[in-house]
Amino acid sequence: MKKTILILTALCCVHAAISQTLNVVVGEVTYQVPASQAGDMLYDDGATLSIMGKTFKISEIDNMYVDATAVVDNTVGVVYDGNTAAVTVAGNVMKNLDVVAKGADVSIVQGSDQADEITYTLSGQSSDGSFYMDGELKASFVLNGLSLTNADGYAIRIDDGKRISIELADGTANTLADGTSGDQKGCLMVNGHTELRGGGTLNLTGNMKHAFWGDEYVEVKKTAGTINVLKAVGDGFNVNQYFKMNGGTVTLKNIGDDGISVAMDGKGDADDGKVIIKGGTLDIAATAAGAKAITCDSTMLISGGTLTLSANGAPDTSDATDYAYAACLKSGIGVEISGGELTMSCSGAGSRVVNSDGYILLSGGTVKATSTGAIYGSGSSIRKAGGIKADGDVTISDEADVTVTTSGAGSKGIKADGVLTISGGKASATTSGGYCGSGTDLSGCAGFKGGTVVISGGTVTAQSSGQGGKGISSDNTIDISDGDVTVTVTGTNYNKGGTYSKAAKGIKADGAITISGGTVKATADYHESIESKTTLTVKGGMVTGISNADDGINCTKDMTISGGTVYAVATGTKATSSGGGGGWGPGGGGGGNKTGDALDANGNIRLSGGTVVAIGSRTPECGIDANEEGGATVYFTGGQLFGIGGNNSHPTKAQSTQCYVTTSGGVSANSTVTLKSGSTVLASFQMPAYSFSNGSIIVTAPGMTAGNSYTITLGNTSKTAKATQYSSGGMGW
């Protein structure tokens, strides 16, 4: 009887004061009905009360009172306080909500008739509470100083499959943690499209699995504040569909698996399986076995932001058929970086800083990648750590600024199993690891490695100090048409005898090398600076090849020079006079051969244009050396050449139509050599920073006539010699 009188009194008060609010209290839930909206309230036989379409059982109403509280339509508030939670529901939405609050566990299910988006504001503190919501309409959540831990399940679970906005109220810190037991996929679980915004802070701890789990896309808005994953047994963010970041600061530490993991959901969205980063600050440290800082099934698109990523886990061998290795960026289709600042490091065995099952395109931004990982496995199953690796093509262009450093045995700075193309930007690779493998299956480190290498612009710098390493290496061809290429290789060679060897070379291709433009300078301490296992062609550009213990420039078949300027030097300054394995140093490693040729072709040498300066080593090495013992020769049909060494090859066939002269003498570093006909200068050669005394000299230039005498000026010394078109016999003057 007392409850009935209370209800009747409250109803009368509402009708008497239109600006007031009727509060209906059922357990921990308060339904707030503005008098202006209340309308007819039906009191039926003392058993039920209907207000704004919602029917209350009188027996369940704990209290009804009227106050002046202002009510905002389409809102729900939840305030946690220890073991309880106070829920307030705006009257205009209460008929479509099923609200259950038991202790600090709150569950709200929206009915299908709800037409307007509801905003849920969560605040307060509980160490044993939770929040659950489901529905069929998009919803917004405001975390306003919330600290919520669930001892045996999720902290927040939203099963609504629509757009879910989560706002971090400005100036607030919000902390969520789940329990160490239960079947939850994350501390914070969202079944719909998650949008994170607001200038506050969100701290997540995933004690059972992931810190955040999303069944559809996640977008961190420009307005987002700070999101910290303090711990996750699984992933920091485990997302289906895609992950997009436009702003905010996201930090992921103490991760038990991947930092951000994105899987395709197969629903046909254009961005399905992608990671898209346009701005913000992202800091991820992944230390678990096989962990990735960021991984996705599809394409990774980075156009802005500041990313600091590390992946230092050992290999994950739990699946014997598919080992997983650490990586900062791992993509199933491709990686595209067009902006931003990325600083990345990997140290796990077999790890790679950037690893794509498809392609990699670097067109902008600053990328710094450091790999200190070692090899994993042995024999044919060996897995080498490395910097940037694609199973398909790698392209560096436009404004990209890429710096890669690796130290693992056999590691590659930048590697493409397909085509490695550099058309612009800056690309620098420094490798210091030694060789790896055994028998004939040996592998050295390399700054740049491609199935095919194409350089048409940009600045390319490669440094290799590892035993048997390379600066630039190609399984097929190398084509350079423009750009500034500098290669320095200081590593020694490796040789166990026979075919068990790995030589340290500057630029090396198993196929043809073609240079038609740009500036190319390669220096190798213990083997060839530039070598092609087939043909080598120079059509233009400035090419410098310097070896301190072998040939300056070498090819297995014909060498053709039709344009450009070529400097080839074999100094012999790093040569060893003895050592195991064909003079490659005792014990299967060490230095280089005694000396080398400046230009060495195991086929013919053909000069039809351009300018060549070739300074070789002492006898039996040459300034220019064609495979005369194999029936090859030198053909001069144009261009100009100065060669000096212990000896030189010369034309032996009438098809060599441009005459030459031979003499002996020496040159000083940085001096000028001229070839004159009387007072007419036919050719002028600027010597590099190397000297040679008492060598065999060969000079050719257009405008020479067989039988005529020409003057070669070598610094303060002049020599006169008669021109010859060709002559029979081997090397000599």
C-alpha cells in the first residue's frame, strides 16, 4: 500500500510540474522521464505502470521520485562504484532497451525498433565489473574517467555489428583490463566498425588473449588522444577487415604475439585485410616468438605518421610445416610507403624488418631499418635475416629516403626476388654479416639484391664489410640508366677450395650488366668491383670500377663500350702473395688474388665510343685484357682509351678500324695524359688518384692513321709512337 501511494504521489507531481523529471528506479537502473514527454501514464490494477511505451511491474519498482534533473534524449549513463554500477536511461529510449545491472556487471540490449543513435557514457571505478551491449543500430560510447576490470571475462564487449564510436573524454584517463580466465577474445571487444576518437587516454590490458579485438574495421581518428596497450597475452590489436590510423598516439608494449594483426573477413570491402596509416604516432615493441609489430593479409599503406617499431622474437616453430619469423612490417600482398617517418629494428633469428609476400613500393617518407638478426636453420633450409624483403618486386622512387643496416650472416639490405627498381629518392644499405651455408650452397650478404636490378634515378649507396659480401647483386641482369650509385665493399673472400667459395664483389650480375647513364662508382678490396657473368655494356654515364686485389671491371663474355666515361683501376694494394684456396687467404678465408686487370673480358673487348682510362696491375696483369688465348680480341671502332699495366691486349683483326699506339712509361695520380698529332690534341685523359710507373701503355682515339707518328704526353714526359690498325700475335707493344 505504501508503494502504491508513493507512485501515485510521484505521478501527480509530474503532471503538476511540467519542467521536472520523473525518476523510476528499478534495482541499479534509473529511468528518467521528462515531464514534457511523459504523456499518459497508465496504472493498471495495481500491477503495472506504463510510461512512454515501457511497462514496469509495480513489484519491481524500488522508488519513484521527481526532481529537476535535466535529461538528454538518446543517452545512457553508467557510473561504476566498487561492486555496484548506477545506470541512468533517458526516457525516450527506455522502451527499446533491455537493461540488466547486477552488482558491477551491466548488460544492455537495444531492440530492433530503436531508430536514433544512443550515446553511452561510462565512468567510475570497479575492480570486478563489466559492460555488455548489443543492438542493430550504430552507437556511440564516451569513456569519461573509467577504470574497469573484470576478474573472469571481458571488461567491455559490444556485439552491435554497426558503426561503434568510442570517445575518450578530453583530459580523462580510462583503464580496462580483463580476467585471466574466460573465453573472451579481448579486454575490449567490438563486433562492429570501431572508431576511436577524443583527446583522453585509454589503457588496455589483455590478460587472457588480445588487448583489443574487433570483428570489423578499426579507425583511429585524427582527434584521438592516447591509446596504450600495457600488456597483451595475444595481439595488441586483433582486427578483421582493416585497421586505419589518421592521428592520435598508440603505444603497444609487453605483447605476447603481434602488435597489430589484421585479417581479411571476406565480405568484399575494398580495404579488406589492409593496414592504412595516414598520421599519428605509433610505437610498438613485439618480443614474442615469430611476432610482427604490424601484420596484415592484404596491403599495407603508410602515407604519414611517426612509427617506431621493433620485433625481437625468436622463430615460432609451433607449426612444423610453417615457421613464423619476426618482422616489423609483414604483408600478404604488398607494402606501400609514400610518407611518414619509420624507425624499425629486428633482432630475432631469421627475422626481416619489412617482409612482403608480394611487392614493396617506397615512394616517400623516411625509412630507417636495422636488422641484427642471425640465420636460422642449416643447409638448404637456412633462413637469413634481413632488412627489406619482397617475394615479388621492390620499387624505390620519388622522394623516398631509405636507410637499411644489417649484420646477420648472408643478410640482404634490400632484396626483391623479382625486379628491384630504383628510379628516385635515396637508398642506402650497409651490411656487415659474413657468409652462411655450406658446400656449394653458400650465401654472402649484399646491400641490394634482386632477381633483376634496374636503376634509373635516385641516389644509391651500398657498403658491405662481411666476408663474401656484395654491394649490388642480381640473379639476372643489372641495368643502370641514371642516378648516382656508390658501392664500397671491404669484406674479404671465402674459399674452402674448388667451387666452395664466395667472393666479395662490388656490383655483380649473373646476367648482363648495361650502364647507359648516371654515375656509378664501385670499389672492392678483395675481388672485382664490377662483374657480369655474361656481357657488360657501357653506353653512357660515368663509370668507375676500382679493385684493390682483383680486376677493376670484369665480364665472362664480351665487354662493349660505346659511350660515357669509364675508369677501371686494379691497384693490387690488398693482394696477398700466398694463402689457401687459390690465394684467397689461409684457412678458407682472407684476402684476394695477387693482382688484377683493369678491364678484363673473357670474351672480346669492343670500344666504339666514350672515354676509357684503365690502370691495371703488374705483369702478367693488364690495363685491358681480352681473352686472346680463347680466340677473342680487342676491337677499336670509335671512342678513346688509355690503358696501362703489366701488359695490354690489342686488336688482331681488320674489323678493328680505329688505329692505336703502344709505348711504355708511367703516369702520376691526378695528372693529364694527351695524345697529339703534331700540335693537334686528339684525346685528353684525366688520370684518377693512382700512379703507375714503367708500364705497358696503349692509346686509341678517332682521327689516327696507320703508320703516322703520334705524341703521348705523360706529365713531363713525352713519347712518340707509330699508329697501328691491328697486328697479329698476343699481348705486347
